[in-house]
Amino acid sequence: MYLIFLRTGFLKSYKKIFSFFLLSLIAGFLWWTLLLFNTFPKKVYFNSSTQISGIVGIVVPTGGKNRIEKGVDLLSKGYGDKLLISGVFMSSEIVEKFSLEKEKNELFKCCVFFDQKSKNTLENAQEVDKWLNENKDIKSIILVTSYYHLPRSIMIFEKKITSDVKIYPVTAIQNNNFRNQFIFHLKLIISEYFKVLYTIVFLR
């Protein structure tokens, strides 16, 4: 059996398969970076000029820098009517953080909801679906998360949310410091790329 792997023909075929696989990964990664830094910012992101009608829910999956702050800021500026913060966290710590700001403190009393069960993006989407079924007046959601996490989040949310809602993605941080944190962001982008591939193949 071992001798089969030493045959020239098999080795050539193996090299071709490996080369094709490697080139496909590289091409896919180039597509991924184009999607992150060109297509999404220009064509998909929610911005201040986006017109949304009806009741709007803001959804924040925790786990990244400035996500909660961005969600609360959008709510306080009137871009949404209700805010759901979804993930593993201490709700009391979040409430305490914004308690010194009177306007935002009042919003937490009426309009902010917490899901503290979700441990990953799939569970976030499932809990958001439950929340939407309990708040059927919501017709659109603004999804707030990190730039690298947005495409996969949308894939999962669109698959798992059963309510007829429109999803408007917005990045938690508008201007990331890529120059001074290049390696950090590169690791995030590569890691998320393989998560996207996994999601494409296995999400049902």
C-alpha cells in the first residue's frame, strides 16, 4: 500500500490537487478581504442616511470592542426603538457603566433587553429569533458587531431568523487602527475566513 504513494503518477496527481486547493484558498481569501473592505462598507453597511420605516430593533452580539457602546449610542440617537444585547456577560455591569448618563440610564429601564445564554454567533441568532417572535412589532434590525464578524453574522442570522425582518449591518468601530495593529487584525481576518468557510459548508 505504501508503494502506491511512491509512484510518480500518484505524486503528480497529489501535487496538482494540493496546488488547486492552495490556489482556491488564496483566491477565496482575496475575495474575503475585498468583501470586508470594499463591498460591505460601500454597499451593505447601515449609515446615518439609511432610511428605515417601522419599529427598529438594535441587536448586539457581545465579544468585540465597542459593540455595546455602539448599540447604546444608536439607540440614544433614535436609530432604533429597542436594543437586545446578546452573549455571556454581567448585565448589572453594563447597566452600571451607563448609569451616570441620565438619558442612557432611562433607556436601559424601558428599551434594553438582555440575553445572557448565547455563547457563539449561532446561539446569538437563535436567541434573537426568539426575541423577535416576542416583539412582533419589530420589522427591521440593525446588527452591530465587529467589521470582520459582520459577513458571517449576516449569513447565520438570515438563515436562523424566522421572522420577516430586514437586517442592516453596522460595524462597531468606524476607523480601525490597521497600521499600528496589523498583525492583530490579520490574525482576526484569517481566523474569521476559515470560520466563514466552515459556515458555508455546514450551516443548515
